[in-house]
Amino acid sequence: MNIDSRESFAPASAWRKICSDRVAFFALCFVAVCAVLCALADFVAPFHYAAQDLKLGAVPPCGEHLLGTDTLGRDLLSRLLYGGRISYAVGLLATAVAVLIGVSYGLLSGMCGGKIDAFMMRVVDIAYSLPFTIFVILLMLVFGRSVWLVFIAIGAVEWLTMARIVRGMTLDIKGRQFVEAAEALGESKLGIMLRHILPNLAGVIFVCAALTVPSVMLLEAFLSFLGLGVQAPLPSLGSLVKDGAEAMEDAPWLLVFPAVFFSATLFALNRIGEALSEK
Amino acid sequence: MIKYIIKRILEAIPVMFVIITAVFFMVRFVPGGPFDRERSASAETIAALNAYYGLDKPLFEQYLGFLKNLSRGELGPSYKYEGWTVNEILAEKAAVSLELGCAALVAAALMGVLLGLAAAAFGRSAWGAILSGLSLLGICLPSFVLGPLLILLLAIKFRCFNAVGWDSASDIVLPALTLALFYAAWIARLMRRAVSDELSRGYVRTARAKGLPPGKVYFVHIFKNAVQPVVSYLGPAAAGLLTGSFVVETIFQIPGLGRFFVSSALDNDYTMIMGCVILYAAFIIFFNLLADIALAALNPKVAKQL
């Protein structure tokens, strides 16, 4: 009898999936390089993100400023690196928040089953149809626009899909023999949840989280574009695109570089998530 | 079916109530009041203004008063735009946003479905890869990136369209395209996946075996099943289009509700925020209901469960 049919999370298989897909492999390399450069922005950025040179103004890309400078004479490459750092940090932390909420909600709903499950899932259905972006905007206003709140507010919005998937998988795994066996051996409900069901969900959660990262970064950029996310002079990719859009007639490079960098990052992250979710 | 629609509408009432209550109290916690930014106002003037609009009463009393007015369909005066009621402003601005949103939704659905059908038809060939690559590219170009880029390219460089504004008929093209493309790409991906799932089903083989023309199998039999995930996505997509209009209306300087919502939120214009939120929530709930009804019309199995 196959008591422990764990398809437990195997980093090796995830790695194999990425390697067998050339585009996804390059995407991963791109993301890794960008993430490292952005994380080390303090050391690799040629200038500080707020260092102004008003006399210089906006200059197109040149030897000293590889990607040019903005209207206040700030080095665009440095601002991109710092902005990327914020965006990546939001991506990871907000995803962590979303995973935490989504997984606990989905697990609980699936484990309880019956009426509680039906109710909890109905709540998710309704929440899907709510104007959540509006709530995030209001939250940002209520609590002042701190970066940390951006993380939490975005994470609190993006957990719904995760909850649905986890709940479906929980229902499926709950009926398997090894869970029955554990029950027969007197394992508590909590123990079953944490020791038997959760490890089996790890792979799914990982894939779902990988696909959440780009959508979280998108929402952060959306808020920053509206001026509600990260506050100046701290840059984020969204606010850099916004600044670029305002100056695009005279200084198109200010729009093009952040836009391309942001879209390339989203493309790479989506492509990685897609490769991971291939069967 | 009618019973189901009534049930859904009844279900929407408590949801709307929760939203209204949550937002009402949330905006009151925002630091500052609606009159703080009036430049010339002294402390007494602000107090007088607050008293005039009843903002000095206990919060709960204000809340009950708001609900009472709401039950008569009145949203009260705007605090920022003197002499205007929220109803009047909403009626004027919402028409613009609705026009833009509907144009974008139709464009997204048409482009997405066609692109998805084509991508699935080409399968694993080079064209299929190019088309699915295009749709992946689409979801990586959010409106706030695409909009400025389109302006830069089509309005500033080639002068095909006006960069901003809402005056001539062609002014709707760029903003609608900006809003639509992201959702078109999502729909294309949903459609392609659904069609390729259906292609391997038994009924497709049967239809082909009995000699039906391939076009009929593809566009009638498969389409009817494959379009279902797209239909159920249209509800959330409509919600996304509405909130997406915040950004697009800002970029293209369109006098619509989205731009208005953000500015009234920043100005603490309480009644205006409430009006916008109520309208948005009602739209979104309505579109979700519409999508669910359309789904039931397409799929008897779903209809039976209603």
C-alpha cells in the first residue's frame, strides 16, 4: 500500500523544468543578475538616487551617465537600480504576505469542509468581485504612504487565487489513504494539516507564488504611478515611468529605459512562472 | 434563472452595505479634513464649514444621516466643488468613463478571442509560438507603460493622434487601446489554452469523423466550449478596466471618473469618495452578474446548478 504518496516539493525538478526551456533559463539569468545588482545598489550604483545636479539638467545617455539623467540631473541608471530594489523587495515581501494569508485560508477551508468551507469559498468569490484596488488606495491614504504598508496592503489583495488553489488541493489530498492512515494512528487535525497536507502542497504553492510576484510588482508600480506608493525622492519602477512620461517630449530616454526595464522584468518573471507550471 | 438573478441581487445588498460602511469609516481616519487645503481659511472658517456640512457631529450620527440620504438616492454635496452635488458630478463624469471602458472591453474581448483562436489553430508551429509570444508580451505591458509609449510613438513621433485630451472622436483610440491590450493578451492566453484542451476531446473527433467541415467544428463546436473561461473572466476584467481607468485617464487627461476618484481621495472629499466607490462597486458587481448569466446561457451544466 502506498501510504506516503508524497509529490513533495523537489527543487531539482523545478530546476530541470527551467533548464529544459531555453527562454525561461535566460529569463531566470536576467532576473538573477538584475536582482543581485539591485540588491547591491548601494555599492554598484554610480550615484546616489537623490544626488541632484540642477545645473546639468536632463542629458541623454553619455559616458558618465550611461542611461542619461533626469530633469533634476539625477543619474537614471542609479535610480533604476534603487527603484528596482524597491520593486523586487515589494515583489518578494508582498508575495510572502499573500502566501501566508492564502495558504492558511485555503488550508483551513479545505480541512473544515462542509458548510464552513462553502461559506469561506463564497467569501472568496465575493471578494474576487470587489474593487480591491480602491481599498488599497484608501489604505495608503489612511496610514500615510509608508513603504512597508505597500507590502502588506498589496499582499492582502493578492491572496485570493492562492486560497482557491490550496483549498482545492487540500480537499483532494484529504481523501488520500496516507491521511486516513495518519488519522487512524491518532494524529490530530492540526498535525495532519501541517505534517501531511502542507508538505504535499509545497510544489503548487511555489508555482503559484512565482506567478504572484509579477502581479504584485505590477500593482506596486500602478500605485507608485498614481503617486500613492513609494514616495519621492525614493524611486520605484512605477514612479520612474511616471516621471519619464511627464518628460517624454524633451527627454524620451527617461521614459524608454524604465519602461523597457520594467516590462522586461515582468516578462521574465511571467515566463519563469509559466515554465514552472508546465506539467 | 430569474430566481438566481434575484438571489444574486439580494446577495449584493449586504456586500454593498459592508463596502459602504468600511469605506465611510476608513476615509474618516485619513488625516486631515476636506477644508484643510483651502488656502485662505482660518480655523474659525473651517469650523464653520464643518458645522455647515454637519461634519462636527458624532461620527455615527453622520453615518446614519448618510445612509438615510443614500436610501433616497442622494449622495449629498461635494465638499470640494462648491454648488455641485455628488449625483450631478457622477452623472457627468461616469458617462465619459463608461464610454471609454465599454470601448476597451469590447476591443479586448474581440482582439483576445481572435488572437487566441489563431494561436491555437497554428498550434506548435512557428506562427503559434509568435502569437503566444505576443500575448505574453501584452501582459508585460501594463497601461501606465503602454500609454506613454503609444503617445511617444503615435502622437509625438508620427502625429496620427492627439497626445492628450477628449475633444475629437479619434481621441478615444489611444486610451481605449492602452486599456484594452493587457486584457486582450490575458483573454488570448485563456482562449488558446481552452481551445487546445478542447481539441483533444472526443466530441471533436466525432464531429470530424462524421465529415463536418473543419471550419464548422472549430468555430461552432469548439468555440462554444472554449469561450467559457473567457466569459467568466470578463467580470474581473471589467473590474480591472474600471480601476485601470484611474491611470489611463490621468495619462491622457480625460475628464472621467477615474481621475476624479484619485483626486477626491487625495482631497478628502468624503461624499465624493463614497459616491465613486458605490458606483464602482455597483458596476463591478453588475458585470460579474452579467458574466455569470452569460456563462449559464452557454453551458446548460452551469445553468442546472443555479
